[in-house]
Amino acid sequence: MFDPDAGSPAFTQRRDMARGRWYPTGTILPDGTVLSISGWKKGFVPGEGPDPPVLADTSEVYSIYSGTWTSLSSAPKTDISIYPFIQVDPSPNGTRVLYLGPGANAHDEAPWTGPLQPAQRLKNLDAGTPTWETNVGTYTVRGAAFARYNKDKVIKSGGIPSGGGSVTNQADTLTIDMSTGNITAALTDGMCTARSEHQLVVLADGTVLALGGTSVEQGGQDQCSNGVYVTELWDPSTGCWRQLAEMRPRNPKVPRMYHSTAVLLPDASVLSAGGECKLQCPGNPAGDISCRSGDFFKPPYLFKSDNTPASDAERPAITGTVPQSVAYGEGLSFTRTVGSEAGSSAIKKVALVKPGSTTHEVNMSQQYLPLTFTDGATLTVNASDMPNVRLAPPGYYMLFLVNNLNRPSKAPFVVLWGIIESSVSYTVTQQCNGGGGPPNLTFNVSWNTTIKPTGVNKLHLYGPGATCLGEGILTTASSTNSFSHQISKTVACQNGTWKFVVKSTEGNSVSASQCVSVQVTCLSCCGCELE
């Protein structure tokens, strides 16, 4: 694991998984842990068997708090493809993830006749007994690439025709609504060019870019002659694709197919890189199949109507200080400019975009989260309009502004973080004080945060009759520079309902737990522990 906050940032060895996995999908859960699903555990090296390869049937969760993996033995699954399309269920039904099917990709067994799987759900991830459900929705095409283009919506496109029997790819495009916890799928306008092994990238304005891929699926290292160079843009507001420039920045031209990647950058451009070709990547020595180059793509929103690039001054910009860390339950406020380009008059969109993590057509991380805001002398996103932890798992996000001419700003990074409510635990003990008065009452409280906060941790304790407001009986402890925290406080015992709140601080950002109530009966004996 790489820790950028360490004194000397470096990779450190962590505990191994229970089983090896080749091509799993990793998903950050709302509590900051990481779910690993599927992957081949045997037979992924050609010629070494078995054939077909054997999939890892038990998922595992990695905890950043304990540094350990936990096998989800109550939820074995044998029909989840490699690199499955996994998304956190955004509905308010506990911690669950949705399996939105396999991609029709190079690793499906030729002639690609595998069944079209329905959507499935892994539920009760926060209850200790996760199980799979299958009756959560269906769709009519698999799609070879996918991306989350809105807080609860996903797009899938291209791939091998459902039912197989052909290596000619399709252009079909599907949208999936996850807002209820079940899925509603609908076909939308198909891509201009059929392809698989391509990438979908959600741009700063919420449109979706399709780039790269192959027109004929041959499994893995396809012929370079089948590479697709046309880029396309899908607009969620119209459901339509339109063709953009071809990917021809170098000579000889290099296709971006199998093992390629594409990500949105903070300047609102796109990096497209990597890939492989059968026999030889253009420009490489004979037999060298790996395409090690990368290209930058500037979407149309970075150009003015006369096709000249919009300068930094002509684009909107965040001019005020944006906090580097924002706790769940906090809002955002900063000053901005709309840009100096003629006709620029207002900010029309504000969005948080989680950086992409793309391979084999699967964008495991990228999410586009439009925010409701008010604009004036200061642009404000109220706390109630910020995404919750199910919509936006902990981590880094790019913050983009888009003006009325559809010009995007450059994006600073913002960390969404907070106290994990399920981690807040406590014990309460009583001890004789030797003075004949009521026994001493000691609260020992511990909790986890999704980052290592550098500020202070606080325990706010409230006696019987008080509410969880104000400072209360305050205990402050210095930061432990850790994900895990603990504070103790001893007071004179009083019968009744005690309450407490814990808080952690990072810069000017403060994360507070919910108010916890503890019923206390003062004992005449001492040393007894209350559950």
C-alpha cells in the first residue's frame, strides 16, 4: 500500500488476500473499506490449465483500519465474471453493491455465447452476514464499457452482441437507473461506430466520451487494422451520440484497444494511453505488442466557436480558497469568475468528479456528482446539497465549474471524509473514589475516520437532562495521525441518560458523530462494567 502521508512516502507490504485473483474489480465502500470481487484464481496463464479458468467464488473486504482482509464466506458466488461491473447501491438501504453484469469483452469464451446475466445485489455488507439477491432487474445488452455519469445512473455501450455467435461488435448503448436499489434499464441512441475494448470517460460537463476500441473482437491482442480511431460524445440531456475528431496524433497511428486506459484530468482534458496489438504495436520493433505511448484529447468544450482554444482567462475559475478536506455534513463556499470570453455570464453547473481508474473497459472509480448551488458574490453549496457517503464514497474528488458557454474550469482536488458511524464504540465503567461520594464513571470511546486527521479529536460528554449541543463536558486529545482514535473521560456518576458526540478535525473541516445515548444506573458496589 502507498501512503502519501507517511514521512517518507513509500509502498509497504500488507496482509495477503485469502486467495489469488487475476482481473478482479475493486470497489471503495461507504466505510472506506475495499471490496474485491471475482477474478480468476486458477488457469489464467495460457497453456497451464484448467480450461476454462476457475473464478474466485468468495469476495473479500480490506480494512484500512485493521490492515486485514475478511472473506465473505456467507456469500459465495460462482457466476460473477472477471472485471465485473460493480457499483455501490446509492439507495438508503444499508451498505449494498450492485452487479451490473459482465462486459462482452475479450475474456468471454469464443464464440461469446455466454448467457446474458441479470443484475444482482450483494446486500448486508454492514450487517456481518452478506448475501446475494438476483431479482433486481434485467437488461437486453451487456455492453463492453461502462461509466457512472450521474449520482445514480450508469451508461454501458458496445461489445459482442448478446447471445454471441459473431465477432463483429455492436454499437448498442444502455442506461441504467439505480436510484431505488433495483435497476431500470433502457436502450438509448447507439454509438456512431460499433466497438469493444473501448473506454468511456465522463467529462467535466457530464457528457460521456467514447474512445478507442476494436471493430472486430478476436480476443485480447486484436489486429491493429481493426482499431477504432473515431471518438464520440454522448449527451445525457438528449440521449444522442455525435462523432468527434479521430485519434491520429502520431505517425504511425496507434490504436487504443486491449489493456488501454483513459482518464479525465484536472484541466478537463483526457489522457488516453497504453494498449496492445497482435504481433506488433505500430512504431515498435517486430514482436513488441505493447503500446507504451499516451495521447491527450481536448474535448469541444475547450474550444471557442471559431475553433481556437479557450485561454485560462476565458474559462471560469475558482478564485477563493477551497478547503482541501470536506467532511460529510459540511458544505462548500468560495469565490469564482465566469471567464472573460464574450457571452460568459454565469456558472450553470458545479460538479464533483471522482478520478477514474480504468482498465479492460471497466471504470472502477469515476463518478460524476452534479451539485445544487447558489451563486452570488460567493458560490455556495449547502451541506444538505452535498452527496452522502453512499453516493460519494470517501476519497479524492475533482471540483469543476461549468459556465453558460459550457466552458469548464480547472479543478482542484477535494477530499470527502468523515467518522464511520458503525465504528463508534464505547464501554462505561464505575469505580469507588474513596471519598464516600458517588462512584466515578469512566467513558472509553473509540472510532475510525476515513483519513488520518491532523487536527484534534474531541469527546463531548453530556450528563442526564442535557442535549447533544454545545461543548458539554469536553475532553480533547491530540491527533494520533491514524485512522483509529480513542478518548477516555472520568466524571462523577449520575443516574439517567448520558450522551456523547465525538469529533475529528482536519484543517478547518470537522466531522462529528451522531449523538449516542447511554443509560447509567449508579451502583453501590464498585468496579462493575455496564454494557
